Amino acid sequence: MKRKVTLKQIAKELDVSISTVSKALRNSVEISEDTRLKVQAFAKLYNYRPNNIALSLKNRKTKTIGIIIPEIVHHFFSKVISGIESVANKRGYNVIVGLSNESFAKEVINMEMLANGSIDGFILSIAKETLQQQDYHHFTETINQGMPIVMFDRVVNDIKCDKVIVDDSQGAKLAVNKLIENGCKNIAIVTTKDYVSVGKLRTQGYLEALEDHKIDPKASLILKVHDQLLSEDHLDSLEIEIDNLFKNNKNIDGVFAVNELYAITAMKVARKLGLKIPEDLQIVGFTDGVLSKHAVPALTTVSQHGKKIGEKAAELLINNLEREDEEDYAETVVIETELIERKSTK
Amino acid sequence: MKRKVTLKQIAKELDVSISTVSKALRNSVEISEDTRLKVQAFAKLYNYRPNNIALSLKNRKTKTIGIIIPEIVHHFFSKVISGIESVANKRGYNVIVGLSNESFAKEVINMEMLANGSIDGFILSIAKETLQQQDYHHFTETINQGMPIVMFDRVVNDIKCDKVIVDDSQGAKLAVNKLIENGCKNIAIVTTKDYVSVGKLRTQGYLEALEDHKIDPKASLILKVHDQLLSEDHLDSLEIEIDNLFKNNKNIDGVFAVNELYAITAMKVARKLGLKIPEDLQIVGFTDGVLSKHAVPALTTVSQHGKKIGEKAAELLINNLEREDEEDYAETVVIETELIERKSTK
DNA sequence: ATGGGCTACGCAAACGTTTTCGTGTTGACA
DNA sequence: TGTCAACACGAAAACGTTTGCGTAGCCCAT
């Protein structure tokens, strides 16, 4: 077992100083061609690679991006990561992932753990619990210490930092407009509680679309799912809530769901109630994941281009990191949504 | 913008030496209670946190685990990551993720990038291309340099390192036995080319199950999907191949698919051909992801407990890292599979 | 012979820690 | 008063780099 070789060892072996070795490897003109070649040959032979940690310490930058997300077993978030990773890699950065599990405490711990030198900046999406408690001190402190943050998807306006979001309200309008065009008269929405910013915005888009078409919204058609963290475990209660929605509103002919799971579940419940899709009931979801694509019938949905979001977030962060001037910009990029029409609408 | 405070700054501010500060913070008996409290108060006030990078350099360990996987937008792999992350976090480690995209070159690059000091050890699942080329030098070299590796799922026996696998062949037998018990006489398998170790093993389990029941395998019932990297894009060709399978073997009454996508697609194709599931055709998949759970009918499948795999892999790696003696053990842990019966079988 | 200017290299500091060892000051004791 | 231990602290090395600067040795011109 041969340990990694260091400059010091090469220097000793070749009987020169450490600085000579370092300079030789970096092709400094200070070093004679003779020794330069000798050193380089030796380094190659022993497969010398500079130690990243030492470089990080010296340069005071790690070339590593910290990602904090609520969960990773989730199509959208993993898509975003893949986007981040792709541009990060291209630009010579690594990504280190922390999971908050939607918990405020874990989000804080994770960020503190990484903020102490391990990374150069954060890309994150806020945990539900944090949104609920509205305690954002860990974000502001991080930023105050000079460590940039890029937020995506679940963001909060008060914090001055780069953000990448989709136009949720616009996407929702896309969806609801489609339902209206297709002749739906009683369109229900299955959404989250308001503290989830994206849920709120999508609900808002739903309302605007109705308004645009002079349709009065009905409170009974708005289901704000009572989520205990939206784990897949309490799927039953979700089904029950949706079931009640349908039973209390027999005339529903369109459903807009703010995420895949809600949409799929709505479809399942509707089918159990004997409704035909899309003949009796049309459904549009949000987020284009595997579920939507492979559902039967395939689900019409609003794609938010997760990968693109990740790519853009990484670009913003890295640009920020590599900018010379110390101005702190705070850009908000909106990624276009797109309605993908499949079989759950006419 | 106040930068992170260092020992040196505290020392200067309090007019003591750096070593005194360090010792005071670590409650050394060498330091008088007086100065100890003073230093600690000051440190708390300025929210001092030791710099991870400096610690890593000094201790020659980073408390970070490198994960290299083929893709992250994938239910199984993200499950594994969540398992790794959970025990890593509990034991004070971070995880840094590299994606190979099934490419040999990217796998090598990623590993080299991380191996130079950034991490203490690897947990990885091998890229298809690597398996195809059978070039494993990057693994052996990494291990030779004293950096431990734990492989999971897609492993290769020649390499001496810890491994966490599921009993693929056993899991496949579970699935096929179920089909046989349920009365299937002509069971097809939709699998991968043989160089994907898990595909091969599952095929093997399929054959063994048939043999156990004195059923002669028929070559025409074995479809080894011609995958160009199994991206979701060339889904069409997958459908066509499965379509041909059914058309050339009208008597198929059971299908075992080695992954979710194959299973779902088989179901879709079967339905198009007018087959009723599970009446005319029973299907069992492998890997318990969202697709299986939410498919209609819900898919009977072999669960491989991805999260548990990740947890075990992390335990093995960290135990290895924190072991005192320098013996290099090489343990292989087999995680039990489980047949989850749902609606696609009788 | 002196000075100047290259060339080719080494020294040392710096990044932020931890830890070993050395040492100045105190008080007690003979 | 002199000795010694205990106490409280500082100096310095080490982890592995990079880099500004100093300088020894040489050649050439004056």
C-alpha cells in the first residue's frame, strides 16, 4: 500500500527543495529545463496529484458547492441535483449534499456543518418546517459571513440572494386555462397549505385563471391537503381527503393538482368512483416526473424543467464565486414552465 | 460582512497565544479557569467554529464520504443515497456525490478528483460502460493507496473490498416462484444484457426457479433488452421489443421484469394488446419504486430495500475508516429481498 | 579587479488547526 | 535564602501547498 506522494517526498528523493519541485511542476521559468524535466518525470512516475485539502486551505476556496434539499428520493429534487452536478463538474466543482428531511433543525445543523470551510457556497431549497416557523436566521448569517446562497423552488423573498424559480402562478394558469378551454366548468384544485410558497403561488394562478374567465371560485373546490410532511406513508389520508372532495362536489369535471402525487392520487380516487378520464374528468398535474409519464392514462402536466433549474442555479452560484468585485448582486431567474399535454385531458 | 473568526484573531484580541486559545476552547487543564472562561465567552460571542479544512489537513481525514453512482434521477439510487446520508450524518460524516452517467471516463475522472484528499473513502455502484470494458484499474489503485471502497448493487468480484448486494438471484426466484404458484405456464423474462451483473443474476434466478419446477426454459421467452444506456428517451424501442416478445409468443401468461421500467412498459404493451392484468397476464417487477406503487394495477415487485443497502454500506465504510488496525477486511453483506404482492398478480 | 546582471535555486511565510515541549513565575518548604 | 514542584502559558512543528523574495554562483563588460 503506497500512500499518496507529496511534494516533500519528491523533494527529498530528488534532493532539491520543496519550492523547486512545486515550481518545476507548474512550469515556472525560474527552474532550469534540466531539473524541471527530472521533477516532472518523477512526479508522473509516482502519479503525483496535489492534495485538494492543502490547496483549499491555501486558496481559501474549496471548489465545492453545498446542496441542501428537503429530500432526495424525489424526482424533482434529484433532477435539480443532476443539473447542478453537470455544470458544477464542467466548471471544476464538486457537490456535497445535505438532507434536511423537511426539518428546521437538520437544515440548520447541516448548513453549519458545511459552512465552516467545507464549501464555497450553497444551493438550497427550504424545508417545510423552516417555512412554517419563518425562522431564516441561518440564511442571513451565512450570507453575512460572505458565503453566497442560491435558493431554488422554495424561496423566501426577504432574503437577499440569487434565486431560481419557476413562474408557479403562470404555470398553474397554463394548466387551468387548458382545463377551461377543454370545457371544464367545475375545476377543483388539490394543493398544499399556504406556507409552502409554491403551493400558494400555484393556488393563486388557479384563482387568476378562473377570474380571467369570469368563473367564480368556490371554496369547496379548493382542497388544501393537511400534510404531515407529505411522506408517502400517510397516503391513505390523502386519498380520503380527495375522496371527500369528489363526494361533496359531484359536479367536478376538472382537477388541477399542484404535484404529481396529488394528481395521481386524484386519478386513482376518481377511477374508484367510476369516473372516466378524460371523458368525465380531466386532470392536470404539476412537475413532470416518472409518475406522470407512465401513469395510465399518461398525465397532462406542467413541466418545471428541474434539470434546467439546477443548471441555472449552479451557474449563478459559480459566477458569483468567481466574480472579482465584491458587490453582492441578487438576481432572480425565472425558468419557463411548459404544459405537456398527454392523455388525462381531452 | 464579518468573515469567520479564527483562533489567531481571538488570540490577538485577547492578547494571548494561539495555543492558549485552542487549549482553552478544548477545556485543557493547562489553562487557568480565568482565561478559559474568558476565551470561551469571546469565542461564543463571535460564534467561533473550527475550520474544517484546517482540521482535515491536520488530521489527515476529512470526515467525508464520496459516492459515485451512475445516475441520481433514479428511485433506487436516491434511496441508497438517503440511507448513506442518514448514517453518515449520525456519525459525523458528510457525503459528496459524483455522477458517472454510466460512463467509464466520467467515473474515473470523478474518482480521481475526489481521491486527492477530498474524501476518506468511497461508496459506489459501477457504471455500465465500466462493466462492459471490464477495466477496473481505478478501483484497485484507489484501494492500493489506502482508500477504502464499498461497492453496492453493481459490484465485481475480482476487487477485494466491502460489498453490499441484494441476493438478486434469490429475489428473482421469489418472483418467478410466485408466478408459477399462481399457475403461470409460460413465463417470460424481460432483462438486460449479461454484462450488467444484476441483470445476469436475476436471469439466473429466473432459470433456477423454472428448473426447480421442472419447466424447460425457452429461449424465445428470454428478452435481453438492447439498451442504449436505458435512458428514458428510447422508450419506444423498448416498447417495440416487448411488443415483439408478446406477438411471437401468444401464450405468455406471466412476465418477470428485472426493473420497474421494464415491468411498467410490459404492462402497458400488454394492455394495448388487449390482455387483462392479472387475469390473462401476471407481472412481477424488481425494485420497489414509485412507479410500482402507483401503477394501475399496482405492481407486484421484489423490493431490494435501497435505503437499507445505503445504511449498511455507510456502516461498513465508516467502521473500516475508524478501525485502528490496518488489516484490510473485505466483507460482503447480502440484504434480503422481499416480495411485495400487489395487484398485478393473482 | 570591480560591478552588474543573469540564472537557478532555497527560505520562509501563509492558510487554520492541534499538540508537544520548553519556560517563566509563583509559592511552599527546608 | 535557595530549591523544587506546580501552574499557566507560549513557541514551534506539523499537515501539503504556493509564492515573493533573497542570494550564491557565474559570466561579461568596464
